[in-house]
Amino acid sequence: MSLLWAGVVLVAANVATIAAMLLVRRRAPEGSYFTDGDRASGVFGVLAGGFAIFAGFIIFLAFTTYDQSRTGGEAEALTVIQQFETAEFLPAAVNDRLSGELVCYGRSVVHQEWPQMEDGSGGDTINPWSVALFRSLKLANPASATEEAAYGKWLDQTSDREEGRRDRLHGAEGIIPSTIWIVLILIAGVVFAYMLFFADSGERAVSQAMLMGSATTVIVLTLAAINALDHPYRSGLGQIAPVAMERSLRMLDSARDVTGQRAPLPCDARGAPGSA
């Protein structure tokens, strides 16, 4: 959710709940509907505390997934750089080919996979350049000890890259089930309904508005934070962007110039198969 939409939802929720409180206040008895305010406040504390604890656990779970996705993307980008370096020690027949396909892999992550993740999809697809890299590696026939060591290292780094990609994709579709969202909204509705019984015709309207508005703001912001963490790739504050892979691509372009690689890449600027 973007900052603009979050603000719109917050304002709309406050307008609705405050209007409801002021409407109920017109016919409310002086001192609220509760004859024992201390006991009513204690019950409200239980309701609000239950919501806070429940939401806290969900935020912890969502943040764990958010951080895992961010860390996975960074690990994947770093492994792409490391594999480019390893490719230089593989047989000459495949090192340029593997290096070019690594660049295409990074481009496809940035320009093809990331937009899919922003839409909440992409977690069930295979990067086509992973397949191309695998096929190219099968053509390698290491002869020297250095090439054999590089071959084994490449396989280990491929596993690291795939693990980083798996962690990156983990948060693309969200991890909080709809049942949890239903429970959260129902609890928020109970808290809102309970607060209406604190309507007091003897209190000033601004005080009653502050009472309802402050509680509404806290609940709406909590739900907005959970939603943002549950969808880390959607546009808005806290969005995970392909910064690490973009940095790796810039480093790969520089590395190709330093190593004198002039062969055309097997993909276009967006990582789609074709000539650059």
C-alpha cells in the first residue's frame, strides 16, 4: 500500500469512527453507558491488549519473512558476482558463455521477475537463464586442477544462488493467511464497538473525537504495517527494490570490460533471449 492510500484509508477510518462516536454521543447518558467506569476500562484494556499481543506476533512473523526476502535477494546478487569470477577459471570454451548468461540472469531478475513479484506472483516459475547456465556448464570439460576446482566451486555457488532466490521469492505471495486477517479485522471491530459505549454527552465533542480517533489511528496503522510487511515487493514505503542485483549488474559490466569480454550477450537489456 502506497503512502497516499495509507493516508486515505487512515483519514476515512477516522472520519467514520469519529462520526459514529459523535452520533451515539447525542443520546448517550452523562457519564457514558457504563455505570462502573473502572470495570469497563479494565475490560477495554483486555480487549486492546489482546489485539496488541496478537498483532505483535503477526508483525514479528511478517518482519521475519520480510527480512528473509531482502537478505535472499542480496545473497543472490552477491553469488552472481562470485560465479562470474569463478567462470574465469573454467575452460575457455564455456567461460565467456557462462559470464554472458550470468548477466542475462541478473537482467531478467530485475526487469522480469521483480515486476511479477510486485503483482504477487512469480514464485512458481523457473528463471530460464538458470536452465541455460546448467546446459552451458554441461559442456565444460575441466582438464587441469584449477578448472576442476572451479567446476566444483561453481556447483556450490549455484546452490547458494538458488537458495537466495528461494528466500527472495518466499515473500512474493504473502505469508499471512486470510483467516488471520479476518480475526484481526473482527477484533478491531469489537474494540470499535466497545468504545462506542464510552460515548458521554457530558464530555466535550472534541474529547470524544480524540478518544475514538486515537484508538482508530493506532489500529489502522498497525494493520497497514502488517500489510506492508506481508507484501514486501509492492510499491510503497519499505518496498524491497532490486538494488543489490542492479549493483551487481553494474559491477558485471565493469568486470566484462576489465577482462576484455567483447562477445555479444545472448539477451536484450531486459534479460529476454535475443541479441543485446
